[in-house]
Amino acid sequence: MADDPQNPGITRRDLLKTAGAAGAAALIPRGVTGSTSERHVPAVRPDAPLMNLTARETETLGAMADRLIPSDELGPGAVESGVLRFIDRALSEAESGSAAAYRAGLAALDAYSRAEHDAPFGELTDEQKDAVLIAVHDGDATGGDVPFEGSSAAFFNMVKSHTWQGMFGDPQYGGNIDFAGWDLLRYPGVRMRVTDQDQKLLEEGRLEPARRSAYDFGQFQADGGR
């Protein structure tokens, strides 16, 4: 969500700080696969149906991801970086057990948005979306004729976690298109060998990004490295 001194919600600066501490390349769910030929394809449009979600559910998820990591002067945001495609692939593989939770949570998010602002989440202003997401994050989103199953915070944390994974994980898994997430973190990319000169340049902030997936190296297999 956008930086705003009057808004106590999670900011883009907070997100980048936390994601950087976690380690960009490590944010990959076990069991999600991909092939090198599928990298660098355009991101899924936020209103296009995915394999596991309807067009309306995809639109709502896209609007949520867009507020978690919006595009700005620092670079592309979550939607442009392929996070929706990453999540859809995860829901078909490693996170298949979460598909029902996504559908239920997105329906509840729309219902809560209608109860608070008389419109589905995707049609709200950015300020209204942020207010809704803060309530969902805090577990306070209890209105609407389709309530959240359990705490709304659990749904928020699930989507936030998958958004980070898609934005900052290896592009082999469907997100981080054109290394947008790594560029945002100034992560220099995967290297099998780091010379003394590389280390010096890294410490000086002058190391050029490798811009390569781990699966561009022969040590890794196309089945996800298993």
C-alpha cells in the first residue's frame, strides 16, 4: 500500500524492508515447478480468469495485490510482475489446498467492501481499498453477508505471503517477470561463484545484477530442482 504519513497501514517501504530481510531468492514455495521457456511472458491481466479462480475473483485478487505492491517510480508492482500467474500456478501445485480458502476469502473481501463502501473491492478508490485492507489485516473485517471463515487476518497473511513469494522469488516460478522484484530489492542475482572483485563491488553497491534464474545453471533441473 502506498506510503502515507496519515495511514497506519503497511507501506511499500515496510514491505521491501521485510522482504529483503527474508531473502529474495528463498521466497519460493516447495513443489512449484516451471520451465525456462515460460519465463519473461506478459503478466496475467487483473481481469483475466485464471485456472483456479473466476474472472471476478481474479479481478479482486489483482486489486488486492496491486495495493500490497503498487507500481510507482521504483518500478513495476505485483500485478505487472506476474504475481497473479505465480499464485495461480501455486494453487495448482504446492498450495492446492489453499484454493478454497482463496475463493472464500475473496468473496468475503468483496462482501465486506460492499457493506462498508457499497461497492466490490475492485471498484473502490485506493484510499478505500487501503482502509478495507487495514481492517482485514487487523482481523476487524466482520461485516458483510459473506463473512470471513475464521479471522480475516489469516486470509490477508496468506495472500501477502504469496504476493511476496511471487514478486521476489526466482522468475522460474511465474512471477518476478524481467527480474522486477530483484531489481526493486537491488538483489544482484544468482551466482555460482563470487570473486573477490565481485564482493568488493557488492559492498560498494556497484555490482551489476546477473539477471539470471537459478535454473539457467546446469546444476538445477527443470522439475524445480528436486
